[in-house]
Amino acid sequence: MNDPAPTTSDDSALLWRPIGADEPCSTAVVDAVAAASNTDQTDLRPLYETIDPDMLDSLFGSDGSDGTVRFEYENYGVVVQANERIELYERSDWTPSP
């Protein structure tokens, strides 16, 4: 798979990762958290215990949806930005509302 590599940015995000054009948003979230925590994806808690992956995928489908979703997963604050990127924050730096 040719997923975009996670990177750090110079703001307060621990890591940010672009979402691939044909990549489900839920898959990108799990990939980003696995990379940030240096953990195999299969060792992470299932995403559906935190947020509905189908809802996340449909909310940010390929139709050019706009908006932001914020939630906590595996000790990270997760921000999904309108099907463009995922930002991860350490829990100590996390503010769940904008």
C-alpha cells in the first residue's frame, strides 16, 4: 500500500498525516495512531469502540465534504480535517473543542 508518510508539523500537533484520495478516513486514523505510537495496527483497540468508522468514512467521503471531527483514541486527541488530513495530539496538549 502506498500510504502517505506521517510527518510532524511545526504547530502543536504531534503528527499530521494526509488522507489518501481513495483511502477511507477510518483507515487513515488507525494508520496514523499506529505510526505515532509505534504499535502494530492489530494491537490497537478497535476504532469502533471510540467512534463509528462507517460514519467517519461517510462523513468525509469523496464528495468534497467540509468540516472537522475531533475525538480521543488510544491516548491521542484526533482531529480529522475535511478529508484532507489527520492531526494527532498528545493527551496533555489536547483540547477537544475548537
